[in-house]
Amino acid sequence: MLDSQTAERLSLLHVKGGKIAAAYWLLRKILRIDTYRIYAFDLADFTHDGESDLPEDYRFLRLENLEGVEGCDPAILEEIEDQSGRGVSNIVADGGRVYAIVHGTEVVSQTNVELRRSRVDMPLRMILEFGEKDAFHSFGYTKPAYRRRRWIFRLRSHVCALLSQEGWQHCVCHVQATNVKEALSLHRSGWKPVAFLFATTGGRLLGVAHRAAARDKGICVHAKPQRERI
């Protein structure tokens, strides 16, 4: 009798990209190595901001500075805080941004964006550093009742358009190699795999391997264990 986790991973064999994901799962299970794919989106001349895709009474919210955070509706801010990781004010104070799709005072979907460098907790506590004109899509969350309706796609599109207008070159993110659904969603949205990040399941960073596509685009991701607050 297979346990539920093993059965779930074996079911990957029947979906697009599933065989590769299953191989990474076996790598994790046998050799205790976690693999993350690093994706990048080319922001050059990207203009589709998703505004026309929003239903009536839905809107985009931008929290890009402390003044914006202080002026945000308290009910909305409380919802965003619950899913923001280390807190909206901390993210913004460190130069990051938080974006959301809001319906009334309900937060439908939200994401964090950090510029040039990011502190992440998965697969371990690390500092990721990028190019001077690269941003990092560090977190995305959609409320369960709104999932499977492409809200995070709309939000990512809007955020990428804003970053493009400001002159940023790439938006980067990392996804566990076994996460087939997210990988397919990124591919459909025009994101390209540019590197792999490897770590032991015990929390030791092994390194980053860049694809040729990353070098061609001038994308370079540096990773180091997080020992201090930045």
C-alpha cells in the first residue's frame, strides 16, 4: 500500500512535466537534495497591465512606500499582513513592495516584490542577489475561495507592467522543482527557466547552476546563507 505522498508524486507521471518533477522528488527522497527552478520574465517593453481583465468592483492595490502602508484601509491591511511573511511595513522599509487585487475590503490575491536582492526561507534561509535592474517576485498568495481563476496571473501581469515602466529588466522567482502546477503556470505566462538552485534537505546550500539562457540574458543569481538581517 502506497502512502498518500508517494501516490501523489507517482500521479505526476500522467501530467505534462510530471516525469521530470517525479525525478526531482526521487532525488529529494533518496539523496536528500532539494532542487528549485529559478525563472525570469523579460520586462522589456511589456505593457499588458491586466487592468482590463479585472471584473467590475475589483481593483489593484499598490503598497510601495510607508506612506501608502499608513494610508491603507486597516481592514485590507490586516488581511494582507496575515499572508505577507515578515510584515508589510518591514518589506517596504527594506525597499520592497506589496501588491494585491482587492474586492471591497477583501484581499483576493497578493504578492511581494523585492528589488536587487531578497531574503527567502525556502529551501532554507538565504539571501538571493540579482542584477542592479532585476526584481524578485518573492511570494504569491490567493485566498482559497478564489483559486483556479487566474487571479495570481492577473496580478503578476500587472506587477510586471509596472516594473517595466520603471525600467527594470527582469522579474525573477524560484519554485520547487516538484511543483508542476506553478511551473506550468509560469511557462504559460511567458516566464523562462534560467537556473537551478540546490540545497540539502538538512538546510545546507549547495549552489546555483545557471542555464545558457541566463548568461545570454545577462541574468546572474547569487545565493548565500542568511546570517544577518538586511
